[in-house]
Amino acid sequence: MPAEPVAPPAVTEDDPGGRTARRLVTVVALAAVLPALYLPGTVHDFFDLKIYMRAMDWWAAGHPLYDYVQPDRVQGALYFTYPPFAALLLRPFALLPLGATVTIFTVLTVLGVVVTTRWLVVPVIKRHDLPRLFTLTVAVLLVFAVESTRETLTFGQINMLLVVLILADLLFAVPGGRSWAGVGVGLAAALKLFPGIFVLYLLATRRWRAAVVASATAALATLLAAAVAPSDSWRFWTHELWATDRVGRTDYTGNQSLFGLLSRITAPEKPAQLPWLLLVIVVAGYGLWRAARAARAGDALVGVTLTGLVGGLVSPITWTHHLYWFIPAVVVLVDSALDADRGTVAGARRRRWQLSLAIGGAFVIIYGVVTFLDWGVAPARTDSFGEFVARNAYVLLSLVLLAALPTRRPGGRDRTGAS
């Protein structure tokens, strides 16, 4: 009789070949799905970058920079709204063909995503002895999938440049006591107003020297712009800075700030200023208090993340491409969940809770609030609880994370804001 065929050995967790195959399938699956999120119809054809370049052409022709306006179906009218220092950096790009500028912005954003994701994930890999290349690859692919990254890339935004400056400063230079600590935050604040919240973080954490350096850097960059373009600088800082209607409709669903939430409740009227200011004071005070506690406990990443979430909440206009700060929040949640696996039954339960929150948060982020839904041009009133949650998903998630994001301690224990 012929010998019976021998069955191949079963693939087990101890089989390196099986693990490699599963990791390869995971990476290939993610890489295959990712392009679908960048298909025409769900992207923006570098809309914002084109506005910047047209504004630079307008400015180079001798017109006042902040007179540039472009009609828009949803927002009504769009203007150039960045500080004059940002205009100085953008103006040379107007000398290039538009395709070259698009390519440069895209490449720099992609590099920024890869570099910053490595900064966030490598410490987690080391602490938990995770497979380095596989974990980093999956993390980078997931970051490219989230709406804030897609919006930054396809609008042609400069957000990743700001993130690189902020993280390099606050995760490395400031904790390491570098002489240049604060320069990155200062440059980011001079380029766009949103990063100014990180100067308050430096003050809250009593990093006095870094706060002074950041403030001085922002001031020097602003004065340089004023020397080059005095009339445009005066106009921006005395008038355009305060005109929120220049940025877009505050009630539009893409505006995921507290002011946006209130605007959608009161639309078509704007919300009363006093209740919003009181809400901003409470949220900023609590958020920066938690951020300072995290920094004093040795968790700089949580401190920076909480501050970024505060900035998104208190800014009158926070577009979805501003909300990078969900990405480090998810990294922190996953890291804390892995730590909670070690220890008591109560720790395991907490791990399950944190994993659920991390997965739920990641789903909301990856799915997106604006990309796949046509919110129309009518005032964004919320007629039902479900619509209220959908239209304000990032605001609500930010508030939850502000209270629940755990502070990680050396040795693996973590602590939530309620402890």
C-alpha cells in the first residue's frame, strides 16, 4: 500500500513562519484598503493650497493680502487667514508650478506622518517588546487612514509641519532641557494661531525659560513679517484676527470646536459670547490642569495631547484637519491597555474598558465626521439626538478624552482624571 500523506504541521503561535504570514496579510490588507479613502469624491484636490497660492499671486501683484476672497458653495466666501509670517514662507511657493508645490507639500506631509508616528510608537514598542517593523508599519498605515491626515493631505494644509515642530519641542527639547527648547512652539504659533495654546502649557508646567523662548521666537517672527509687510501685519493683528466669519461658517459640521457645537444649536443665529467664554474658561482650566499634572508625573506625551485637545475645543474654528491630537491619544490608550494586562483581575477589566474606548475612538476618527456625509449648505441645526452626536462627534470625543485619558506612570501603572 502506498504511504499515507503526512499532514503539514499546524500553524501555532510558536511558529515564526505563521506569525510572519499573518503580519504580512495584515499589512497588505491595510495597504490595499487605504487607497479607497483617497479616491476622487472623498478628497479635496488641494483646495486650500490652491487658495493660498492664488492669494500669494494676488499679493505679489500689489494688492492687500487680506483683501483676497474666493467664493465657495458651502462657506460663502473664503479669505487668506494665516498670520503674515506664514505668508512670507508661502510666497516663494507661488513662483513654482502648482504641480511642483503640490508635490512638495505632499512629500513633506507624508514624511511628517512617518516621523511623528515613529516618535509616538517606538517607546510603546520598547516597553512591551512588540515587533518593531510590523507595529510601526501598521501604525503608519492607520494614521494615514484617519480623517485628520486625509484632510491635511488632500486640502494641502501645513498642519504636519506644525505637529513636527511642537512634538520635537515638547517631547524632546523641553524634557531634555535643551537650550533651544521653546523655539519649535514659537515658530508654530507664528505660523498659525492654534499652537499658541502650547505656550500656556509651558507656563502651566512651570517651564519658564521655554515659555519665554517660545514667546520671544513667535514675537521675533511676527516682527520680521511686520518689517516686510507692515500694512498687512497691522491689518491682520488689529482687525482680521478677530473676524471669525472670514474663516468660514461657524455652524458648519466641519468646525469641531465648542463654538461650532453651540453654533449648530443656535443656527442660523450665532451663540451668545458670554456662555461660550465661560465654557472655554472651564474647559481650558481643567484641561491644562490635567496636562500639567501629567507632565509632573513624567508623562510628557499625555500632557501635550491633552493640551492639543484643549486647543481644538476652545478655538472658535477647529476644522477636522486640525485634530491630529486624537492620534497620540489612541497611542496612549493602547499603551495603557497593554500595561493593564499585567496584574489583578481589576486591572484586566480596566484593560478591556480602555481597549473598548481606544477602538471606539479610533473608529470615530477613521470613519470621519465630514468626509463621507453631505451636510449641505443649510444652517446646521441638529433636529435629533443622533444627528447632534454625529455632527459633534469630535467635540464630544475630545471632552471624553480630556476627562478619561490616563496618565501613564513609570513602572506601568496609569491613572485617569477621576482618580
